[in-house]
Amino acid sequence: AGGTSGLIHGTAKEAQPSPVQRNFVDRCLREKGYEPIGWK
């Protein structure tokens, strides 16, 4: 869980994460049981 929160925090600092990074984070969240619906 700590690694996931660190990854999310790291991507939040960037204005626009790359599509590859978005897909990676979305996939990881889905594997953990989350349902990401979008990015701010």
C-alpha cells in the first residue's frame, strides 16, 4: 500500500502524466480492487 500511495503522490506532482504512466497506475489500482474513473 505504501508503494501505491507513493506512486500516486509522485504522479500528482506532474501536470500531465504520460499515457503509459496513466495506464500503468490505472492497471495497478484495478488489480488492488479500485475503479479509477479519471485524472485531474
